[in-house]
Amino acid sequence: MIGKLTGILDNTGEDWVLIDVAGVGYLVHCSTRVLASLPAPGEKVSLSIDTYVREDAIRLYGFAHWLERDWFVHLQGVQGVGARVALAILDVLTPGDLSQAVALQDKAAFARASGVGPKLAARIVTELLGRKPPEQALRTVTQDSALTSPTSGAVSQAERREGLEDILLRNDAISALVNLGYNAVSAGQAVASAYASFDHDPPVNDLIKAALKEVA
């Protein structure tokens, strides 16, 4: 099973890239957002990969970061969401956007994706609301990422663009509320609502204070 590819970008198409890894070309399907972020052909590229295996085909899907890949898999746990729809959702929503949309039950955010109508958007937020989101694994990451703390300054610019820094910030606030006795779903909703009230990423203590007002 292929989980990551690092090589030379050989060519690109409407929804795919060809990566040369030691002389072997791998055809990888990507969202338009990932395609837009890639370097020019001939330069080095590294993508997290989800390997999709069927009886009649093997497909590789590429993502800028492992958390985006994990959201791709997570979304497909919803009835009616296959690889094509999950990729379309990732075209319009970063991992941070996804976390926020689920917590706030923002059906309109998902409905922006091609192939997602009102009924499917409602099913997505309903089914995902009570499930553990992929970003809760961030705290266990060591070698794959430099993510440590939202105030550490160790988050790369690429990760900021993917909405990862704000996820760490919200995770800290959610953990604080859970430690105070609130359940994870209520804490997540309160933090998401509080976060939306700020124009930029606030200090974690300010976010916690604002979230406590939401559950008071």
C-alpha cells in the first residue's frame, strides 16, 4: 500500500499528476487546489497518498498533507460520498474549514462542492458530527510533521495554508473544555462558534474564554 510519494513532477493533467520516482511513473489523481499548489514540471514534489483498490482498478489519490488525505478517507465514511465527491469537497474546503463546518453543522459549506446537494450536505454534517475527526491525531505526530503547538511558531507556511495551525488552536481549546467536564461534541461546537467570532487566530486563552460563554 502506497502512503507517500516523493519524486520529480513529470506532467500534469486536468485532475492528475505524473510523478517520476526512480524511473517509475505514478499517475496520481488530485484536487484542483492541490494541482494549483504544485511546482513546475521537472521539480521535486512530495504528496501523501491514498491507495484506492478495486477488482478492476487501482487508483492513487494525492494530497498536500496527510491530514487532507485522512479527511478524504473520513468523508467517504458517509453514505453517498465516494472518492469523486470527497475530492470535490476538498477542492473547496481545507481541513480547518471541514472541522469548522462539521462542528457548526454548516450544510451550506459542503453544498458548495460539485456533486453535493442539500440532502447530501445535511447527511454529511449529521453523520460526521459525533465522529472523532482526523485532526485529533495531530498531537501524536512526530516525524511526519513539525506541528507541536499553535503558539510554537513551528508550523510551516504550507501547513498554515492548509488550515492546520487553526486546528491545533481549536484542539487545545476543545481539550480545555473537555477537562472542565463538557462532552466533546458540545465543546467542539462551542469552540467552533467562538472561533468564528474572531477576525484572526486569537491566543488560546482568549478562545477558551469565548467558548465558555457559548456553553454557559
